[in-house]
Amino acid sequence: MKVIVTGAAGMLGRQVVEEYLKRGANVVPLTRRELDITDRDAVFSLIDKVGPGLVVNCAAYTNVDGAEEERDKAFAVNGLGPRYLALACRRVNAAIVHISTDYIFDGKAERPYNIYDLSNPINVYGESKYTGEAAVREIGGRFYVVRTSWLFGPGGRNFVDTILKLARGKSELKVVDDQYGTPTYTKDLACLLADLAGTGIYGTYHATNSGATTWFGLAGKVVEVAGLTAEVEPCRTEEYPRPAARPRYSVLNPFPLKQVAGYCLPPWEDAVRRYINHVRNEEY
């Protein structure tokens, strides 16, 4: 099968490309330079020419704070881009996997969010991402909308790498302890996406590693696993004001993905250990 991966130079896109290559697929990796998904004519032309069986859209504007100032850019990439890709896929009867986010929710829930819970984003980034996933559903066809959260992995800026860097140079770190979510390893997610796309059971899904924690909890685990000596201290969100509001609770319930794929991703703690081992191997 011919598989197009947009955002192929990004943290998740790289892992998706690698996963499909391992499975023997004919992969067409596309970076922003090779395809601007906000250019409707370019999207239609390329999809028509390549004739893929599947498009995995990992292209996104991911600067949560930056989106507050660059609203038009965020909506172009996260809202219009997915619409154009979904339309192009429907023209050639290709399936599409579109990646969305936990930030479409407002964080007021007291239990993990289900796929049917109403969205209510509290920042521009979340609004733009919801616009994109809603467009994919509206256009219909063979689609998988997959919401995930707190991504980390090789090849991109992420919280785990930031903590590793800071903890090597500082004796004390203060990290927010009142925002809850689930860290998700891009390597695990890429494997699950490929499995899901092979089921033919289209719809909206939640896909993260198992369990939940806070940014403080994640930072503490990173320091522990890496064998570093920095002290990690908890703080409140209000102590570190940011341009964009963050949901206080954005844990995602994996049902019905577990029933469809047949498994859940490993606990986030296990994922952190495996990723840090990967980082060590890359360093030595």
C-alpha cells in the first residue's frame, strides 16, 4: 500500500514513517517544504498524482502559546489543512488518519474524557485543532480522527528532553503540579496508528499511553529514571503565567480503541524508561 505521511520531519511524523517502512509499505514522506497543506491546489494535485491508499496527517501548528498571537496561521495549518487533505482523500477513495489533541477539552472534567464528550477548547491552539478534526468528520469518507496528548520522542522539542537538559544543569526545578494528562511516546503511538488504520473501523479515537500524571510527576520520573540529582519541586499554574490557558485535566479514555485495536499502550512510566534508554544509546 502507498502511504503518504505529512509532517514527516516532525516528532510523530518521523516515527510513523519508520513504522510503515518496517511494515513494508510504500511510504511517501512529505515535509512542509514538499507539501504546504494550506495550499488547496497543491494538496489536490499531489494526492491525485500519488494516488495513496492512506494519508497520515502529522502536519500541525503546535506552538500552544504562539497560537495566541498567530491565530490565522494556527487555523490555516490546523483547520484548513486537514479539510483540504480530507477532501483530496475522498476524491481518490483514500483513508486518512488525522492527529488531534486533548486540548480540545476545557479540563473541567473529573474523570477521563470520552470520545463523545463535548469539546470546549480554552485556547486558540485547541480551537484550531478542533476545527480541523470537525472538518475531517464533516467531509466523511474513510477517516480516523485520533486524539492524543503530551507527546515525547526523538526528533522534536518535548517536555522530557527539556527536563533532561535542565536537570543536568540545575540543582532544583519547579514544575507545575495541577495540570493532569497522559504522556505519550511517539514510537508507541506510531505503532498503534498503523494497527488502527488497518482495521477499517473508521471514526474518532483516543490514543495515549496508559495512566495519568501531572507535569511535576512526569518531571520527577524523568529525573529518577535518568539517575540525576536535581530536586523537583511542585508549583501551581498561577506561578508561571503563560499566554495560553491550559486545561487542568485532559486525561483521555481509550475506549473504544482498546476494543478495536485489541490492546492498550503501555503505562507512561514504562514509555519514559524506554525513551530515556534510547537517549542514552544515542549519546554514547
